[in-house]
Amino acid sequence: MLNYYLFEEYLQKFRELLKIGLLIGDIRFYDDELIKRLRGLYYKGIPASVILLSKNKSAGLCSVISLLMAKALIDENPNDEIKVFCVTIDALRLNPEYIELGIPDYAKHYVVQRTTKDGILIYDTSFGYIFPKDLYYRMQNPMVEGVIDKDSIVNLFNADEEFQYELDEKYLDSFIPYIQEVEQTYYMPDEKYTFLGLLQREVNHFKRQVEAAINEKEQSF
């Protein structure tokens, strides 16, 4: 019973701070330049922009998406200090559903921290927002378990063949079903980036890439 009380208390605090943060502009949506940069990074053939903007498809992939996000930020802002943090957060740590399942490391999560000349920002890909660090810490009480620095992020990206810089045709047969699944989520209430039109735009961009690749493959026979 205590677990449920603590989680409800957390949810109330989170919602209040989120509402205020969005209202005064401290909490922001992803900017367009970042999203376009993510178009050119792929995970298992899927553009990072599509994975990031789809709450349905990004579920359970916070470590992967954080690395993609960090790589895009490094490419766009080479002078900023970019790190990926492995943390535990209240959203998971206090959730009775996860506590009762008894899964090891159930509260483990990954976020991107970007230090700019104007301050420190946290990119939490599960929530889909950019937070000032101090506000994020008030909302989530993160406990750091590990850090991946800028050089390690780049090395990890370049060493893992599942991360790519261009469309990988070996996954071509799976692209259309994937796109159709994402399109079916457009009207789900928690898909905030469909209401901004950004997810649809990125899916349509990906669809044109896939169609061009299929046509080129067919013409080669």
C-alpha cells in the first residue's frame, strides 16, 4: 500500500512541475534541427527521428535512443559537452507495477546530458522533452550509476553495426510493416509528436526513402 501512495505522490509532483515547466518555457519539445539531424542516423535500418518521436516504438529502447540522440547532438554541437548517464529515476523506482514484478535493475534508465554556455540540459527520450538539469532532478531524483563520455559515445556508435549513417537495405522487407505499425499509432493520446505533425513528417520522409530503395532494387533485376 505504501508503494502506491509514494507513486501517486510522485505522479502529482511530476505533473505539476511538468505543467508549470511547459507553461513558462523551461521544458521544451525537441527542436527541428535536432530531428532533421537524427534523420541521418539509423538503428537497424530505422531513422532515429522516427524511433525518437514515436512513443510506441521507443518504449524499452532508452539506452539505444539516448546514444542516437547524443551522437546527433555531438554532430550538431561539437563544442558542447555531451554525456549519456545511466540512472535510476522515481518514475521507475517508485512504480508498484515494476516493483511487484521483481525484475532486476527495473529502475535503470538512460538520459543525455548536454552542457552549453547557457546551462545544463537533460534530454529524456522516454518523456520526450528537454529539461533544465535542476528541474529534472527535482522531478525524477536520478541516482547516477554510470556515465558514457563523448569519445565513448562516438566509438560505440562507430563500432556497433546496428548503428548506421545510411539506409541499410538488408532490412528492406521489414520497413513497410514497421511504417504501417507506426501510422496506426497516430491517434493514440500519448503520441504528442503526432499532434505537432513531426512524427508524420518523419515517417513520410522515411517512406519515400524506402519506396526509392525498393524501386531501385526492382530495376536492378
